[in-house]
Amino acid sequence: MAGPYVLVVEDDEVIGTELGEALAAQGYEPAWAATGKDALERVSARAPDLILLDLGLPDMEGVTLCRRLRSVLTDTVIVVLTARTQEFEVVVALDAGADDYLTKPFRLTELMARLRAHLRRSSASKADERFVGSGSLNLDLAARRATFDGAEIALRPKEFDLLACLVSRAGEVVTREELIDQVWDVNWFGPTKTLDVHISALRRKLAQHGADPRAITTLRGRGYRYEPA
């Protein structure tokens, strides 16, 4: 049986080939796209389990492509590969829909560890109970659907996991470390800024659906708390 399907979006043929070979050796089913156009065509034919996305593509800005991919792939994990090191550029990519990023050059062992962690979290059940909620906000954990007053809120995978973690412990302080461990992985290599970006996105989406974004309270130096309705 083939392993998880991973699409490598990278214009450098040498890097694309090397990543494909490394993924295949680890039991993944790799595919390669050299341009943004090719990537969009491939995902329209088959949704990957995970995408490795280089931001420096010849035909399309990487952040724009990330946003377009996320608009049609709600459950696919997107990991950005970039030579850009300025924090604001990374935050923009995360806000466009990426779940994680690695700066070039990176170690192959670290990349594989990240992929395993993301795919494990993506497929694992986050709780034994199917439904959690607070007031007009309800989450169906099995279907991975969040609704407010009956209207569905479109959430990315990590956003849903974060909200489920907070709502399931409504009224309690959930530390930053607990959120990283539960939503990402106990061996998470990435920056904690990723958590802040996802919390900001959650607040924005809650507000768009009429929910009070202040329900997610920041406790500086500690973590976050979802205020029960």
C-alpha cells in the first residue's frame, strides 16, 4: 500500500528530484511540480496529504500560490520551504494558509521529522467525545466541522485543532507548551510564532461569523483561555 501522497512544488529540478527520492525512501508517494500552474493542475486531479512548497517559483508568487492551494485544500498540510529569513515574510506565508515552514538550507532529518509529526496530527483523533461546544459555538470532532449559530466556519486543520483544544477546556488556561504539544507535536522544531498566527486567524474567523473574538483570551507569558459562553 502506498504511503501518504506528498507533492513537492520546487522549480529546481535537482532539489525536486532529491526530495522525491528521499520521500520515496521513507515510504511516501512523491510527486513533483516545477511551477505554480503545474501544482494547481496536480491538486485538481488529486488532493495531496501534504505539500512541500518552495516560495521562489518562476511563474507565480509563492504566497499567492499558497493562498490558492489552501482555498481548495482544507485538510492538506502545507509546509513552506524558503530561503527568506525575515520574520514578516514567514508570517505572511503562515497567514496565507501554510501550516509550517523550513528555511533553506535545512537538514533532511528535520524535514522528515516535521512531516511525520504533521501527518500524525492530521490523521489522529483529538478527543474521544465527538462534540464539544460553548454557547452558539459547536464543534463536531469526527466530521471536523465548526459552526456558530448553525453556520459553518471554514477552518484550516490546525485552526480547528486549536479551537477544539481550547473549547474542550473552556474556562481553563491552556499553556503555549500544551497547545504546541497537542496541536503540533511534543518534538516540534518550529517557531512558537506559528501558534500566534493561528490564534489571530481563529479570532478573525470567529468575528466574521458573529462570534466574539475576545472569547479567546491571551494570558501573556502563559497561554490562552477560551471564555465559556
